[in-house]
Amino acid sequence: LIVWPKWKTMYRRFLPSNPSLGAEAKDMSNIGFLIGRYSLLESTWLELGTEYTIYNNFLEERRDYKGLVLAAQFSNTSDFLGYRLTGNLGFRWERRAYEYGTEIGTTFFVRIYAGAGR
């Protein structure tokens, strides 16, 4: 079992040189992550993660939110016809709590990546 705690802060300030290119933006995100990976077999593993976000929009107060993401993913890597294939099967649940209400979304995914073999 491997566990990674992470923290990321992003500050963005955008002033368009031409106002027709878009609106001014000024915001900050603080994001805490906790990711765990458990190896089931040599090339098969289970990954679990959580992410907590505090987002502040300094120009539009009603766009501030606190978010929570929970995710689980089963992954396998193998060689096939000269390619290195990685398959992911997973689920993601996300909640964003605004001052005026809450948004909740779920995603189920299957991904296959092909790269050069060994």
C-alpha cells in the first residue's frame, strides 16, 4: 500500500490586452489530495483518492465554492502485439457546494492507453 498526500495552490490573474478577447479573471484554488495505491498483482492495482478544493473568485463572490471528489480506479498493464496496454476502469463522484446551492455529478469510465512495448 502506497499513500501520497499532496497540496496544490493556484493563483490566476488575467488582464486581456484587448477587452473583446475576454473578461478579467482573478481567482485562487487551494486543493488537498490523498491518493492510495494497492498492488493486487505485479501489473494490476487498485487506486483510491480524495480531493478537497476551496475556490475563491475575487471578482464574483457568488462563484466561490468548496468541492469534494472521491474516486476509485482498477488498473492493469500488459503487453499485446508489440504494444504496452494500460486499462483503467473506474468511478468518480464530485460535489461542489456554492452559497446558493450544491452541484453533484458522477462519472463511470473505461480507458485504454496504448504505447510502445518493451
